[in-house]
Amino acid sequence: MPEGAAPAEVAEALAGLLPAAVLVRDGGRGTYVADRAGVRHVPAHAVTPVDTNGAGDAHTGVLMACLARGAGLRDATGRANVSAAIAVTREGPATAPTAEEIDAVVAERRSTLGVPD
């Protein structure tokens, strides 16, 4: 990221250069999604991190799995944010949560995570 640039600005700039959606992860603050419809913020699931090793892998894996199953980008991003949040509460890199663990958090926090019903 260019020094001083906000994640939303970076997402918007990249989306203008590419014929696809762009996601910019902003750690515990969530993810910015930019595409032809504009820039949207998908909030994070707040946790106290223990080990951030593997958070990006968990996020990317769940995002891709959700998209492959036909989920919309905002829904997939919200579930990916939950996955990364759960992953950072565990020690070690191989800590991606199960679909059931993600479902439980999404059901509990649906309105604040940006995940549609």
C-alpha cells in the first residue's frame, strides 16, 4: 500500500485498473471490496488475536470456496472475515475453522458482519 493511503482508496484505485473486483484486507478492521459498483466495507468479526499466522490463508480459502459455491462477493467476504478472525484466536498456521464454526458466528452476528440473510 502506498504510504498514507487508506485501504478504501487503494481498493478503489486498483479496481479502476482491473476488469475485476478487488479486495483489500485491513486486518481487524475488515475488508474493502471495490468493483464497478463502487467501494464497500465489510466489517471484521472482533476478536482478541493470539497468533495471526495463517489468517490470510484462512480468509482466501473460505472466500474462494464460497465463490465456487455460488455465493455473492459480499457474503463470501463476510464469511472469509469470520474465518480469519477465528483463525487468529488459535496457535499455529493450520487453524482454519470448519464451516460449522463459521456458520455459528455468522448466525450470531449476521447484522454486523455485512452478510445477507
